Amino acid sequence: MPRKAFTAEQIINKLREAELILNQGTTVPEACRKIGVTDQTYYRWRKEYGGLNVDQAKRLKDLEKENVQLKRLVADLSLDKAILKEASPGKLLSPSQRRQVIAKVRIRLGISERRACQVLGQARSTQRRKESITDDEAKLTLRIIELASKYGRYGYRRITAILQIAGWRVNHKRVERIWRKEGLKVPQKQSKRGRLWLNDGSCIRLRPEHKDHVWSYDFVAERTINGRAFRILNIIDEYTRECLAMKIGRRITSQEVIDKLFELFLLRGIPKNIRSDNGPEFTAKQIRNWLNRIGVNTLFIEPGSPWENGYIESFNGKLRDELLNREIFFTLTEAKVLIEEWRKDYNQIRPHSALGYRPPAPEAVMSAVLT
């Protein structure tokens, strides 16, 4: 027969009944037989509940239950702490990382999969899912690493665009997964700057509306390894984001600026506006008179406000971030070659976020990527 469980109230009543029987001169075994328990049970009850009333016995049982619950809670918290300590000290950002850590924790602590998944925030279905690796995974990984090595300042979205242009059937999620798995990353850039707005809410800067509507040009300074400085004249089309020309020289005069613009005007046509800062090469009477004679409006930004010329400043930042800060130029000739190669990549290969991750000059993209 299964053992009968007595409540605290029943135990107290049986002890009182036994006490009355014993007061009549009956022995303990006889009293135990009459109340229906063994001698061992009687002595155990008397030890636990002797001298207690029913309310006190109930309270004692409640305290025992609370004590058991607290012990279980402390044990659970200790186990959770041990699981988190055994896991990776950093953040587990991907399901694959959690999957590996959970397997390691289960082996070392001997806990269940359910408990490990609950503590580390992993769905059990995700933990049990077998990762499927396609046949081209290794080849794609090598290609991503090659592009990341070649274009060190490109993130996984630009790499995805390059792969798609080259014919890979891949989305940014898969590239991001491989990107994180291989530990690839791009260091954080400087924070964005605001624009100069007028009191009426309009922006000082004329916005480009079509190709050859607004050009911008500006200078960037750099040095060769012997410490000698050279300058780079950058000219871009603000609407298409295309870099039209980059002239390199130890010094570039106003006449040389006119010569370079003359070449571009013959090749592309005359723009409606051209924007620049207030540098002496751009504000010189010679160049201003020449531009006015051929019908080009000159737009000068406010002194000390480079954000008004945001397109060319953004281009200069990409040039310095992706090339100038990564290369050591031994000679001026080497600088000209490398800078021109970067200009071609910028126009034909580099995906531009403002253009839907397409290059500024996409007609030459496929041949450039395949070669």
C-alpha cells in the first residue's frame, strides 16, 4: 500500500490523542497501534511537532517550503552564474557563437541543453539546427577576404554590391555572416557634421539637379616619404558623384587649374556652375574672368565653412581614408600612378551608397571587375 501522507493538523491531533491514551497508563506501542502509526513515526512526530498547536505547525511547514524554494533559487542562480562565467566573456552576437558556447558549457558543467539555452538566450530550435554550407562557401569567403584586403575601408554592403555586379548570387545577409565569422571590420569614422542653414530654413548650398549642373573642385595636400609636399586637385560632378580629374603636382597655379578645366570642358562640355572654397587658386581674377567669359557660374562657400562644399569634402575624406592614409609614396610619379588607379576604381568599381550601391560610372564596371 502507498504510504499515507498526513497534514500538520492531522499529526497534531494524533499526537494529542496518543497523549491522552498514555495518560491512562497505556504503553507507547499500544498507543501507537490505536492511532495507526509505528513507534518510529510517533517519536519523529513528537520531535518535530511536540508542544505545537495547529497554527504553529502549519507555519512551520510553510517555512520549510519557503526554505526549500530559497535553496532551489540560490542553486539556480549559482548555476546561472557558473554558466555565464564559463561562456565567452564578450557578447555573443550570432547564433553560431552561442551554439558553440552552449556545447562547451554543457560538457564542462554537465547541464541540460534546455537550461544552457535559457540562460544564454538561444532558442532550442536554433541550437539544434544544423548549419548548411553550400558548395561555393569557401570560394565566396576567399573572394570576400580578397575584396576586404583590397578595399580596406569598404563595409560588407559595398562588398556585397561588388560581388553582385561580378555575378555572384548573394545577398548582404550572407556576406555579413561570413564577414563576422572571419572577423572583418571597418574602424569607426568621424561623426557627421551639420550643414549651414539660413533663418528661413533653406540651405546656402545649391543642390545639383542633373549631370554637369554643379561641379566642385578642391585641393588635398600630401607628402612623399622624403617630406616634400605635393598637392592634388580634385574635380567632381556633384550629381553623378564621378571624379572627373585628379591633377597632382608639387605646386599647382591658377593657370594650371584653367588648363585642366579646359581639357574637361572639351571632353564633357561646360557645366552650369562650379563650386569651390576661397583658396587663392580659385578666387584669382584670372580664373574667375575666364569662367565668366565662357558662361560658368562660380559658387564660393563662406570662409571657414567646409560643410557647405560637402560633396567634394566627402570625396576628399574617402580619398584620404582609402588611399592616402594607407600608402607611402616614395616619388611623385608613384603617387600619380596610384592616385589615378584609385580614381578609376572609385568611378568604375566602388559602390556608392547614395547611388544605390552602384558605381558613378557603371558602364565600365563588369570589365573592370572581371579583369
